[in-house]
Amino acid sequence: MIKSWMIIGGLAFLLVFASTRITPSDSEWFRHLQRPRWLTFEGAIPLIWTVIFICGAWSAYMIWEHNPGSSTTWLMMGLYLLLEIFTIAYTPVMFRLRSLKVGTILGGTGFIICLLVTLAVLSVSIWAALLLVPYLLWSLIGTYTTWEMIHINRQNV
């Protein structure tokens, strides 16, 4: 029998994997942009996002297991899905449009969606809400970094 954590985790993985397949070839544009001097941890970003996606899937699993199949739970699953879609859209959309402004807007929107999801799940499980804190913190860092890159790379905003 397929467990709910397998479905939630599998769907999260498939969406992230699919996003890597649709990332346009405009990554060269991004690679040539200047970074803030304090951005010394760029190589760790894939690992950081892996941890964040695992925390998000675990949070969704906890919410699902609290009241599986209810209309409220399905609504919350829809919010988790919306959050993941906005999150994975950051790279392909920003690369395709070659726009750091669009990246900043998507990053900020992801933060707002995650904040809403966190507040929604807080009434069900404090642990599920706490698992979303890494996303909230990292999305602020990522959005600020992208915004800072606008100022450093005026010709590529």
C-alpha cells in the first residue's frame, strides 16, 4: 500500500525535477552576473533548498495525517502545492525573462505564500508550522540577494 508520505514526497520531488527540465538555457546570463561580496555560500544553495523542500513535504505530511481527506486538509494541500509552484518558478521564469526584478517579485511572493501557509497550519500543528520556518528565513535571504543583485548589475535588471 502506498503511504501518504510517499505520495507527498514523490510529488514534491517530481515537481522540483520537472522544473530542472524546463529551466531555459539562459543560465549563462545568470552565471555572468555579479554577486554581492558577502554571498560566499552560493555553492551550498542546492543543499539548503533540498533541506527546505524536505521540511515542506514533512510539514504537508503532518497536516495530511492530522485529518486525511477532509476538505480543509485538501485546501491546505493546495496551498502547499501553490507554494512549491511559485518556488520552483523562480529560476525558469527569471532566466527566461532575464529579469532580476521578476526574480525578486517571485521570491517575495513565495515568502508571502509561505507565511500564509504557516499561519494556516499553525492551528493544526505547531510542528508543521515550525517546519516551514527554514523556508521563511531562506526566502528572505534569497529575495534580498536577488534584490541586491539588481543594484550591482544595473544593465541586467
